[in-house]
Amino acid sequence: MGLEQIAATLGLSELQFALGLIGLLILAVVVMVNLRNARSKREAHTQLESSFGESAANSRTSDRVEPGFSEEAAAAELEMPRFAIDPRIDCVITLRFESPIKGSEILSELADWPRFGAHWICEGLPADDQDGEWQPLDLDGNYAELQLAIQLASRRGPIGVLELSDFCSRSQALAEVLGAQIDMPSVSTMLESAKELDMIAAESDIQLSINVAFDGKAKTRAELDALMLERNFVLSKNNRSYEFYSNNQILFASNTLDPDQPITGVSLLLEVPLLAPEQMGFERMLAEGVAVAESMQGRIVDDNGVNLTENAVIAIRHHLDGLYSRLEQDGIAAGSATAARLFN
């Protein structure tokens, strides 16, 4: 049967069929290269183990682990995860070892993994942990299982097929070199999950604003600086906007302002998914907007420059409650670590 007939049978155009073949070929090459590298690493592993001594332990920091190697081997650096694995937003791959494996052995194999475009995380299940709690890998730990996870979606969109395929193939190679059993979902299933997660994120990625118009009576930057700092705002790192914090967490911020131009108004902006409902972010932002308007003889207006009415505020509050409820139902509560990762 010719290529044209095969493509027609699958309901694909010749171009779609050709692109599919190319993708499968790339994936096959990646798998073969990773497996070859894994076998080479396994042969050299005995030489590497002796180098994970006191010098490696001294290189440990709160943010990363830098395994020490022999003089013949290049020094490697592994960025440690800041977040816990979450199956609601991650593709999770589990490796089970026949006998406990030291963290130094696992980390040496992971040291040359790429950062990938999305977040990826690894966690180990300590062999002597009766509670079954997954933990970040430690050089001196002994682990019965390993979880590898890559985030399926973010504000940049869903994960790509090549990135996910590369991650899965590297996980397969790691399982082989460590002699582990592997539980891994199919790439196609995870790509579908990534699309669904991206749709949820797109529907919930809402930014609320409170706008203060100065009605043509432009203010200088010095005037606005004095008022905003008096009201406990702080300047952003680039000095082009103001940020309002509570308990060391940013609640809302102003729009970007041009320091060389007169200021005819200011907007306060709140990222809804990043703030828990109990922090009352919208109410506090509205109160600050009103205070700025009163001090600067301005008005609170909507995005069209129309005065913001009490009914409009009630409608915003109702919409906000619905959004918080939907995020909760989707398992991505506003203000949670999961939401912080998804909406990054």
C-alpha cells in the first residue's frame, strides 16, 4: 500500500502524514541516543561513586546541589525543585528500585538533564520512611522509589510534543541505567491532559483592575510617589510601578508608568488566581483606589472611563466568587502553590 493510500485510510493529508512520520523518527532517534548515553554512564558509575564524598556534601545549598566528580569528570550542577509534584498539573513518572539507591547515584544521572521549557521536578521516597512521604532528593539519602514530573501547562501554553517526548525518553533511559521498573502514562494521554489544563488556565487567568482618572489634571511622578509611599506601596525593582504587599506577599500592583511623562491616571491590578479569597485582595485594592482618588481629586472609573458604580462593584464581586469556586472545583485553588505554578 502506498503512502497516499495509508494517509487516506487514516483520514490525513499527505502533509500531515509526512509530518507525523518525521516526528516519530525524531522521537526514535532521541530514545536511541539517550539509551546509548545511559549505558555509557552505567559503565562509568563505579568510578563516579567514590567522588561523592565530603566535597559534594559541602557544595549543598538551599537552592541547588552541585555533585563533586573526579578530576577526569566535569563538574555538574543540578537545580533543586522549589515545588512539590502535583498530578493535577504534572505528568508524573514513577521509578521503583529493586533495592534502595543512594541519592548521590540518582543525582549524578540527572545532573546533565536540560532545564526544559516548563518546570520539572524530582522527588524520592526514602527507603526507611514509614509514612510514605515524598521528599526532595538528598545526596546521602536512600530511596526505594523516584518520581519525575514535568508541568503540563503554564501561561506560555500547553507543553509541546517534542519536549514531553524528550522528558519521557530520558525517564525511560534513567530507569534502564538504574535497573528500575517504570510506570509512565502515554505521551498522547498527557498531551490531551495538557490541552485540557491549558483551557482551564485560560478561562481562569483573570486580572481585575481599579482605575483612577485624574480628569486631565496631570500629576508629576514626585506627587504620586509621595502619596503611594505614604499609603505603604513600594516601588517595583524597575521603579516604573507600585506594589502593595501583605505578609511579604504581593496583593496587587499599579500599571507601568513612564517616569518622563505627566501622569493622568493610575490603575491597580490584581492577578485573581494568585491570591486566596480570604486575603480580600479585591476589597483592599478598591479601598486603596478610593483613597488615591480622594487624595488626587480623581474618579474611580471602569475600563471605558465611566464612573464605577456600586452595582458594578457588586457584579465584579459576584463574578469573582464564581471564579474562585470554579478554581476550587478544578483542584487549583486560588493562592495555592498549584495555582502559582500553573499561572506562572
